[in-house]
Amino acid sequence: MRHSFLGILAITLLVVSCNKEQNPFEISKQHIGVLTDSTQIKDLKTIFSNDSVVKFISGDEFAGSRNNIEVFEKGGKKLLILTPKQALDSTSVIESIQIIDPRYKTSKNISTLSTFKEVSSTYKISKISNLINAVLITVNELNASFVIDKKELPANLRFDMNLKVEATHIPDNAKLKYFFVNWSSSN
């Protein structure tokens, strides 16, 4: 009797855990919605069957070797920009995903609508890079990089490319321009 009770309990737990549906807008280190770091490009049409998947195919050597894939809702709102690891290879996995739509959020509620203070108080900042027109904040915990336009910085910090930007230089209310999750190192 005890063994049958344990068996029934195990089967019940298995069924309940299998029925947990993936949040289509949740961001973590290894997945964004149902996309994972092992999702192949050929599976995108099935995964986004209710959305539009637009592949940019370059015909010119100056366009670069990567072909971004944009995902739009049927109504035309852009959701994500995906970059495959290998161009023109349907079996390639996704290297990085740029988050456009604010419905995509981390488990700690960070989205494209978040501010620098929200990111820095929620995650440990691994690195801050000074780019030409933006500051790049890297968070290794998520394999993510958050981009803040230099227009959000004080005027004296916008033009010095040699300046080492520190977290204290960035205003708390600085808005994110966008952010992306990079899976190139995790594949």
C-alpha cells in the first residue's frame, strides 16, 4: 500500500510539473520566452507561428556576415531582433537577442522601461563600457548588456571616449535605450 501511494504521489508531481507553461515574455540567462540558447533558426517559424518573422538577407559584402531576424506581432509591433551564430544556416543557434518590447521582463522585473537605478540595484554590474554614443552595462548573471544613450549622461561625460565611466557617473533615472542577451559564450 505504501509503495502504491508513493507511486501515485510521484506521478502526480510529474504531471503537475510538466503542466507548468513557460511565460512567453520571461527573460533568463538561458531562455527568452520559449527561445533557448539551443533553439535553431529553422524552428522560429513554428515558435512564432502567430507572429511575423522577417529575415534580412544581405546581397552585398558590406552589409556584414550576420543576418538579423526581426520578430513582429501580427499587428506590426516589433518584439525582438535575433542574430544567428552562423549566417544563412537554418541549423544555426541564436547568438544574441535584442529585446525591443517592454513586455519581456526578467524574473526580477527588469524590462526596456527600466532605469539604470533599477538595473544596478537588482543585478551586480560586471562591466561598464564607454562607447561612441552609448554606455554599455554588462550583467554576467543574465548574459545581458544594457545600453544607455550618452544623452542620458551629464554633458561633461558625453564626449570623452577615454573616460572610464563608473556607475556613480550614470544618473539613477537614466533610461535604457534597449538591451540584449548574448548566448555566444554559453553555446
